[in-house]
Amino acid sequence: MSVYTAVSAEALENFLGRYDIGQAQSLRGISAGVENSNFFLDTSEGEFVLTIFERLAATEIPYFLELTAHLAHHGIPCPQPIADREGHYLQSLCGKPAAIVQKLSGKSVELPNPGQTRAVGALLGRMHKAAEGFPLRRENPRGLRWWIEASGQLSSHLSPMDARLLSDELQFQQNHCKSHLPHGVIHADLFRDNALFEGNLLTGVIDFYYAADDAYLYDLAITLNAWCSQPDGALDAELAHCLWEAYQRERPLSNDEIACWPAALRGAALRFWLSRLHDFHFPRPGDLTHTKDPEEYRRILVARREMAEWTDFPGAEGLRAALK
């Protein structure tokens, strides 16, 4: 689901009057995403993406716009925010915060091949390094504190089996703190629909609105779960190896990170099982509505819980030997 606020032609015309990007020619809602109202905006001067922020407060949004501007400046293919005539990235539309960003070329892939998966791993490693000099900080809003809060809200909606699974995994995660691991700005939502390709060329990474400070390893786990999971939740060994190896070439993992890898994969799976359960049981109204299936990430979580040791990771022995 991705369109919660309808925009009239008059409201759009008034909004664009603050910018030097021409007259509106078309505005089309984008069905991908879950947090904001997103539109493809075509004007007489070019193609853009318009976002109306549905949950974030206006005081929070400059972080994301400044982050993508910083990353774009450092060679990461992400949407450059467009400033209005007064130099501001953030404006208001329909009584809500709104921004216009550059539209990137390419399209997302549903079934990535090894080359595309390798490109995502390499890009994630470069992104983590490029953001090291970014001065702003933001606590992860979907971290352990939110997991505990959301689990309490969901407890009466779950089957006894799922309630036990959730309780057990939460206890496990609370006993596996990742605060000692290398931290920095993470994307935190690098799913297949947030990467754009032309063939095997990765042309853009979008949707940074979950970006925050957290462990790099956690971001890698989110990305690997999203790109390398089979329908039954198990990892695709070839894709997992490609993504992991490409990331390591850009930012080699420490021994502490390698030791925490199984727990990170489980935590990344838990986070999205919880958020999808929350969206399913507590939906928000929207003009376009599509709730992602919580069962997909339940299967991934169960599969990762069965990977009790680092050596259960596909290709781990070869990778471990290469690290020595």
C-alpha cells in the first residue's frame, strides 16, 4: 500500500509553484512501499518522484533528505532531493510534509540473478562506507524496543504456536546484543523493490525512510534475507554467496560480526515478520492497499532459527578459509 492522500490538480499546481521544475503533466500513484504516499510526477522539465509523508513528523524528515543528498554527492546512486526556490528540500502538500526527488532510471526485479545480487551486495558495502562522514544521527525506530512493543500489541491476535515462536525469539534477541558491532547509517529496508536495474547494472537505490544508526551487520542480514530467500524461507546458496562475497570486498567483516551472523539473520527476519503482522492486524486506509504477507517472513525466521551455527550458512567454509 502506498497512496493514502489524494492530490487534486489545483493542490499540485500550487505546490509546484514553489519550484523551478516546470508545469505538471501527469501524476501517477505508486503502489509499492508501505509508509508514504508516493507518485511519479512528470513535468514539462523532467521526471520526478513526489512523496507525501504519512507517519513521519516534519522535524524527522530533513535527516532522510540530507542523507540522500550526502550519499548522492559521494557517488551512491540514490534519489537527489530537489530544492525549492528558497533552497529547501521539505515543503507541505495537502497539509502534510512533502518532498520531490530525482526519478532514477531502471526498474526493480522480482527474481534476481547472481549478477544483480552481487551488485546489491557491493552497493550496500559502498553505501556503509560513504555514510561514515554523515553528521546527523537517528535511533532505529524499528529496533528491539519496537519489537517488544509490537509483540505486546499483537499477542491477542496470534495463534498459540506463533505466540510461542515470537516470545522465544524475542528472548533470544535480548540476549544477543549487537551494540558492540560496527555501527553507522544503514538503509534498513533494501528489498528487491527498492533497487533499480537496467539489465545487471544497478542504477539506483530508493526509499531511505527507515534509514537510521544501527549495526552494519544487521543491514547486511536484512538485505540478504530479502534477496536470497527461497519460497520456503531457506537461503539460496548461490545468491547468498554472491551477495555476501560482494559486500565483503567493499567492507570486510570483523571476527565479532562473523560470530554474530546467525543471530543477525534471525533478528532481521523477526523485524519484518513483526512489521507485516502489525500492518495485517492494524491496517491503515489508503487509495491503493496491498498488505505484504506476514507468512513469508515467518518462514524465513523459522529457517534461520534452524541455522544454529555460522557453518550452516551456505558457502561458509569457503568464505571462512578466504578470510584467514
